[in-house]
Amino acid sequence: MSTVDTRAARSPAAAAFVRRAGAICLWAGLLGAASGVLLAVVPAAVPEERFSYPLAAGAFIAIQLWFFVQHLGLILGQTALWRTGVAGRSRAAWIGHTVGLAGMALLAVTEVIATTAAEDPYPSERTDLLDVLYGVSTLATGLGLVVVGVAVVRAGAWQGAARWLPLALGVWVFIPMTPAIMAGHIPARLSITGWMLLFAALGWTLMKADRDRV
């Protein structure tokens, strides 16, 4: 168990928001991880040359819309992390939070845009654009979280494993997730599942952020 100092979030309203947002982030992370496992094991309904692989178009559209909603839960978690003040008030921390949130917001929107390519071959002009959007949004999220994570470590408001959790969320994007995404469908899904579990851990930490222990 890790001691957490949350002196930065003193007001009852702020603490309540952090707890509620943390709970939503926890469930968004867990359900996102379950979705990743599902996509890794579900029997393929279309050839690998289809962008919607392994799902048929209808199922692909449904899960993409679900991912949009699920990403909103992750955005709440990132926002709650900002509200705790555990990264301090430096300009670097502000930039990190802003870039990380902008990246996740773009990723959420990209999940919806991807529904337009449900029946497209892969690769194609449209899927090339989607690859760019996914890449930019994911890397921006990771970079922002790395900056925030370094600030959290330096500030020292969180102790134990919690102190390193935001940094781990950012580093995971670059190692191992990006290489795994390039390696193929199964490694990609499993690495994303790991990222979602880290978000779930962040949610749990935020839920307990007004207590002495998490």
C-alpha cells in the first residue's frame, strides 16, 4: 500500500470530483482492457485486409462508438489528476496536462471518424489518414503524460507506486505499446490492454486520493 499526500486538493468539492472521476476512470480502464482482450481473441469475421479486422462492419462501428465513450472516462481521469495538483503548478506541468488531454480528446474523436472506414480495404487513402490521426493523438497523450509524470515524481506529493504511475502511463505509449502496434494485431491489442490497466490503476488511486492510504 502506498501513502498518498493530497494536500493540493483541499476543498470538499474538488475531493468529491476527484473521487467520482477516479471511479469512472477505473471502470473505463477495466472495460477498455476487457475490450482489448476481446478483440485479441474474437474469431475473425473479415479478412486481415479489411480495416475493420477482425470485426464485420456493423460490430466495428459499434465498438468504435463504445471506444469514444470509454475514452471520455479516461479524459475524466486525466482531468482529475490535474485537479489533485500532485504535479505541482509549474509551466511544464501545465503543458503536460494540456497536451495529454488534447491527445486523448483527439484519440476519442478519431475512434468516431474511424467508423467511416468500416468497409474500407487496408491500407487505403482514408485508412492512411486514420493511421496519422491515431499516431499523433496517441503520441501526444503519451508525451503529455510523461511530462506530467516527471512533474509528479519531482513534486513528491504521491509516494510509493502511485508516485510513478502517471510516468508509467506515458512511457508505456513509447515502450512497449508503439513497437507492439507495429508488430501486428495481437501484440497491439495486448499492449493497449496493458495501457488500459494502468489507467484503471490511476482511477483507483484517484478514488482513494482523499484518504491516507491507497
